[in-house]
Amino acid sequence: MPNSQSEMELQSQQDFVDQVREIMAVRAAHQPPLAHVWTYGCQQNVADSQKIKGMLQEMGFDFTDSPDEADFILFNTCAVREHAEDRVFGNVGALKHVKTRRPSVIIALCGCMMQQPQVADRIRKSFPYVSMVFGTHVIHRFPELLFEALTGGKRVFELPDRQGEIVEGLPVMRESDFKAWLPIMYGCDNFCSYCIVPYVRGRERSRSSDAVVNEAKELVKAGYKDITLLGQNVNSYGKGLPEQVNFADLLERINQIPGDFRIRFMTSHPKDATHELIDTMSRCDKVARHLHLPFQSGNDQILKAMNRHYTRQQYLDLVSYVKEKIPDICLTSDIIVGFPGETYEQFLDTLDLVRQVEFSSLYTFIYSPRGGTPAAKLPDPVPHEEKAGWLNELLKVQEGIAAKRSAGMVGSTVRVLCEEMGKNGEMCGRTSGNIIVGFPGKSEMIGRFAQVHITSSLNWILKGELVELED
């Protein structure tokens, strides 16, 4: 339940919600006013945008996919890679003509990218038509900030460096009726040398276990079938809370909620993935048979330079324990290719680890320097073209592994959550192991579990036939 501080903050913001609703009822050319919200980056950003959209909905807004129609435009930004930042600047630049044509439109930017001082300064100087800029720590104050932008006569920049507080009870507008993101913690304490996240999202803060479990109960009661617990490092959940609780405890409590649903989580840091957590996963029937466990590099020298706090062998030992306890587990991972100073011989250690583990799929990236991180200051002599060659080599190896794993599932019958109709008219769903399955179906099946017999496989996708649609 919301604590007294949350309740006070919510009540304070409710006054601004009411005032914004009244202002927009007069200002908007449409009835009701329209908002366009675009999200870049990770699932945590998506969850943040769902809260912002929930608040916008309370303020009387409907939503549009077209910024040309909107009375309010918001970009929720990502700072993890340079490409994402370049896209934001380009897309914000394209909004100039919208502001020129309709001066009353409010353009706002928020998220991780805005929490970087150099980015905020560039927005302030180069994009004068942006009315609002706010960081990751003040999302709960969004109605207040929008009220200031509407009435204050000047641009609003709210980018505090102080630690963000957790305010429970914010409204959430979810895009799906059966899949939900459920944040359990915010921030990160790991300070991997290449990563900007701890600087823009702050240090780790965990929600109380009661707050998380109660929200999970509400989602199950509302019919959600796939609930993903979110945190930059879910394995360190509970650190700093007055209650004695860890992530394994939280998983166990959510697993005990009555109902037919799956529990997923991300992201797990290998240094904090304990045997207790793996044992809990193995006995919890609602926890998906999927573990995303980023290893980033298979070479110890590079891992040390990345400040990852584990070795290649420790990672392999952990994987061995996971496979022993959960034989049907599907493992996925993240890899950075071409970290500053990495040699081809060191990259081959990564390739060898991929062959040993046989991941279901990989998320692979060429290193992207982030200003303000230690890695950005390191010598980086290998040209991008050579790194791209390494990446292609890695992708070919993984493609062969994925094809072999997929072929091994032909002839089996798997439980699939029906998610959407594909472009080819097939139903698309996912197994507990997060593998995509396509099979003949109808749109009314979406949101239900089905038993599907696998008849063929591609590298990343299984094809099958419906055996039974569950109640």
C-alpha cells in the first residue's frame, strides 16, 4: 500500500492534475486534448512512459500516434548508446515545423538522456521550442511540471541530481491487456565502466515487497498472464530496505499468488545470481524457464576492464549450476564486441564461451562510448570496420547454435501464450523459454495459453499446429 509520504505527494500532484485538465479543456482544439508519447530504450523506460500516460489520462488527454495532431508531445529518451541519442536529436529537430505551425503545442523531453548535463545544455541552447525537460527522478511530479509549462511563461527544466524517491500509487496506462512490466527497483550500484545508467538513474532503491506483491496480485486479478519484474539488477533487490528480503524471497511470494500466469524478470547480473535464486526458480512453477544473464565478454582481462566483478570461469560455473537445476532453461545474454583495447584473440574467448553455453539467443552490440564513463577515456585503436567483422563472425556462430536448438524442439508440444497476429496471418506467441512460435490461429485467441505441436523450425522461430486452446 502507498506510504504516508506517497499519499501526500499523490494528493499534491492531484491538485495539478485537476488544474491541467481545466486548462487543456479550454486550450485544446480537440475534445479531449491529444498527447503523443514516444519511448526510446529499455523496458524500464517503457514502464516509466506507462506511468506518464496514466497521469496524462487523468489530466483528460487521449492519445495519438501522430505528433502533427498532438497538443502535447513527449519523447522519453535513452542514453545507453550513441545511436539512440542521435535519433532523439534528429527527431526533436523535426518537431520545429510542428511548433511553427501550431505554437500552442507543448513539446517535452524526459528520461535518461536528459539527466546528462551536456545534453540538457544542448537542448536549452539549440532547441528553444522544447518547453519541458525533466529527468528520471521526478516523474511523479509530471503534473506539476506540465502545469508550470502551461502557466509560468517560461521553459521548465527540472533535472535534480538528488536521489529519486519511490512514490507508490501512480496511475499506469498499459498497452497490453495480458502482458505487464512490473518495476521492483530503480537505479544501479554496479558502475560497469562502459555504462551511463548509474549516473542517470541513480543508486539502487527497492520497492517494498508488499508494494510489489500487491501490484502483482492486482495484475493477476485483472487477467494478466505474463508479468515481467524489472530492475537494472534484479538480483540485488532488497538491499537497503528495512525488511529482510531478497529477490529469491520476492519470486517465491509472487509465485504463491493464485492464478495461471508467468513470471519473468530482467536484468540479472551474474555476480549476484546466487544458488538460492536458481534453486527458487527451479521449484517455482510460474517462473518462466528463461534466464537473461549478460556476460558481455568471455575474456577475464576485458571483464576486469569492464568492472564486471566475475571471471569467465565463475560465469561458466554458474551456467553449469543453472543447467543442472533447470534442464529445460533457455539462456540469453548480452555481448559487447570491441571494448576499448580488446584484441581479436580476446574476442575469440567470447566466441568460445558462446559455443560452450549454447545460448537460445543473444543481444550483441559494438561498443559505443558514453561520455562520463571510465571506458570512454580508454585508448580504442581497433577501427569500427574491424569490430563489425568480429560481430558478423559472432552472429554466424550464434545463428548455427540457434538453428540446432530450434531443430531439437521439432516434434515436441509446448505451451504458448498467444500474443499477436503476424503479417502472414499466423498467430505469434512465446514459450516459457521466450522462444517465438508461429501457428494457425485467430485474433480472439490473443491473451490465452495454447498447446502447440512443433512441426518445423527456422533459426529463431518455431512453426507448429494448434493442439488445444486452454480455458
